[in-house]
Amino acid sequence: MSVSGLPFDDFRNLIANLPGPDSRALVDARERDSHLTKPPGALGRLEEIAFWLAAWSGRKPAVNRPLVAIFAGNHGVTRQRITPFPSEVTKQMVANFSNGGAAINQICAAYDLGLKVFDLALDYPTGDITEEAALSERDCAATMAFGMESIAGGTDLLCIGEMGIGNTTIAAAIHLALYGGEAEDWVGPGTGSEGELLERKIAAVKKAVAFHKDHLNDPLEILRRLGGREIAAMAGAILAARMEKIPVIIDGYVATAAASILKAANPSALDHCLIGHVSAEPGHMRSIERLGKTPLLALGMRLGEGTGAALAAGIVKAAAACHTGMATFESAGVSGKA
């Protein structure tokens, strides 16, 4: 990546020098697993998740303070009439989160997860990406820094999600810029865009990527030109979690777009992340495959709000509980292999 002398330089340096896993914690977790009262590998992916927790937290697998962080932003591209819902719905849904009335509130209550919601200047939509950059470099970097602060107060498992009318259009544009193909490969219905709305959505993605085509060789430039405040904040949150040894669960299509920016900048940037679920948005599985990940769940969801990541957190909590709570053959008085 090129060095500009502008605010992105700090993030370029950070992304290029990310800490790796804790090999000692991983060895200890594997050693304990070999003595638990089960055949080796009998818990399948739950065992892999426990090892992942150990490696990226640097301690015994545990989830005691899980957090769902929802980032909300509005987008100028909605002026292209690409969604059936007005931008005002973003702010209304943020209020709904605060009042406990959304799906994510119920999932967090069911799985005992903390929830924080971040309003990212909802009264000031980003630029319309079909005719200008979404954000200046300074504003984008500041929003990434804001996202990094989302883990303040402490957590040991971060689930990232979003809310923003028009942001599946943004996600599609980012994926097209990163991976190529056709706009139709990446554009889906989102909140229910069909017929002429869907045609306008596809046209907007094509126009945006064509408009910015001379500036798409740098992942952070893709982020600021085609992204949004919630995308930038999620990218910042993922980076902060890496620095603070906090494993991350990524939610749906829009959250994966933020993750894809980091992966493009550093192939190891998402090693501390799991993909919570594959959504019903058509481009999501394509994106997950590019990241080399396997989602934990496939429930046909496409709500956003961090709902898929939150549901996956229940599985991660169970993996940690099995690893730490199960007896060993010796402690349980159970005979091992003959």
C-alpha cells in the first residue's frame, strides 16, 4: 500500500504490524483437550473454536463478558432510490434498539450478551458514492478510530453488527471493487429491493465503481470512497480487538464487507475472527469464500443488527464451557483407551 502522509498512514502501519496468536495458550488448550472425557475430535468444530479462543485471547478458553456492538450510519446513495425504506428508518431502529424492541435485544437477552449501539452522525449521510467519495480520508480515519473505542469498558468476545438503510448497496460496491466480477454477482435485495428498485441498485453499484475506478488499488481508499461510517467503524473495532487480544465474530454481508477491506490490506488481518453466519444475501457466501472462512450458522437470515453473530456467540460460549468445565479422564475416574 502506498504512503500518503495523510491520516490513513497510522492505520496502514497498524494493519501491517498486527500481533499474532499466543502459541503457549494454544498448546495448553490442546493438551487439556486430549485428557477430557470424550474421544479425540468428538466435539468437532467446538474443539477448534476452543483452541481459537485460547490462541487469540492468550488464556484458557472463556467467554465471560461478550459484547454485541452495533454501528449505525446513513448513506447518500439512497438518493438513487435503491431501497423501499427511507433513511429515517436507521434512526428509528436505533431508538428501537435502545428501547429493547428489536430482534437483537431478544437474542442478547437469551444468550446473556452485552449490547452497545453507536449512532454515527445519522443526520449527516455520507456522500453519494455514484458521484463523490463517501468520506474524506480524515473523516474515514476518525470514524475508524471511533470504532476502535467501542471495546472500551472491556469484553472478551466482540460481535460486530450494523444498521443503515442503503448499506447492502455499499457492501456490494466494496465487494465488486475488491473482487471484480459483475455488479449482479454482489447485489441482492437487502431490505426488500425488487423490480425497478433492484435494477436501480445494480446500476448505482456499477456507476459508483466506474466513477472511482482510478482509486481502487488501495483497500483503505476503497473504504473511504465506497464505504460508510458503520463500515469504517467496524473495521476499526476489528483492529482494536486484535490489538487487545479479543476474539471477534463477524455478522452478515455488510459486516463482512468491513472485514474484507482489512483482509485485502493484510492477509492475516482476520485470523482472530469467525464468521457468525451466512446470510440470505446472495453475495455473502461469495465474500466468505474469498476470506477463506466457514460460517458457523446458515439460518437464511438477512436482518443485520448483529443477529447472526450474536447467535453464533452462543455456540462459542458453549465451546468454551465444554473445554473448561468437562472433567478429565483422571478426575472423573473414567478409564481411557485400553
